[in-house]
Amino acid sequence: MEAEVGGGYTEHMRPHRRRRATYKDLFDLPQHQVGEIVGGSLYASPRPASRHARVSSVLGIGIGGPFDQGINGPGGWWILDEPEIHLGADVLVPDLAGWRRERMPEYPDVAFFTLRPDWVCEVLSPSTAKLDRQHKMPVYSREGVEYAWLIDPSVKLVEVYILKKGAWQVHGVYGDEQVIHAPPFDAIPFDLWPLWGEAKKPDEE
């Protein structure tokens, strides 16, 4: 059965045609929308809301400094916000993704990436959670992405997954104001409280 095009993240956005989505469909979307193709279907969503954007921004800074730039950390990674990644026929845009430099020694000058990342992070929202969990996570495991984080700012939770024998296994679930050592970035501790939009650590108030 052919996949659907014209679908979106939210339940009220129903497909209006039945054919396989193409890369051209992504270019036809309004500029304020993020488009992805998963399983032959086109999904489009508006730019992230404030809490979503906060998590992505703070996490990118917290991980990027020590692991991408090597500031007070081991380095060895490329960390990117919202890269477009082509994995087979699927076109995905995770909120964050990372590549070990041993696998991608030179940073490429390309419109999109075809080398699968070593780590991805999806920030969940009510409109995207189903797509992220049920459709994108299987693509990541199929392609051999080793680590995935799912972050839900509405309940202040971080879920850390490791790929083992082709299937996702939960390494840990963390929340609130915990300080975590989570793979693949467990070389340094990471405070969760800044992700949730707190001005300062709660116990310092």
C-alpha cells in the first residue's frame, strides 16, 4: 500500500492525497514549517514552541562545549542543531544529532547528511511525540544509530536509549533537577534543571 502525503504531526491534519512523498514536497512547504519524510509520508510542523526551543538550545550548549569544542571535556564529536539527515528513503530532522569525529573526520560542506549519526535527541511535544516515538525511533534503530535521547519538557523527563542487537533498550530515565552521567556523554556530569527554563538551581532560591 502506498504511503500518504499531506499528513502532519497533529491529529486534525489529515492526508489529502495518497502517493509517496518526494524531496520536492519538502521544498513546497511554507518556510515556517519543518518537513520530514518517514515511511513515504510527508510530515510538517511549525517551528518549535518556547519550551521546546529552550531544551534544544541549552542541551546543545551543554553538550557542544565539552564534546564538540573540547572545552573542559574530551571533544571528539560534531554536535548539530536540526540537521537534515537522509537515511535510505527517509528524510529526518532531529532536534539535535552528533557524529563521532572518528567516523566523520572532516566536517562536510553539504546540503544534508547521508552518514547516520551516532546520537540523536528528540524533544517531545504533544503534536510530535507520536511521530518521534512510533516512526522516527524505528528508523534510527534500523540505520544503527547507537544512542537516542527523548526529552519531554512538559513532565521534565529525559529518556536515554542504547541500541543493542538492533533494538532500543532503556538505559535510564531522569528528571527534575538531577545531575546525570548519560551515554554517550557520560564523561562529564550534566545538570538537567537549566533545560526546564529555571533562572537558577531550585535549592539556591
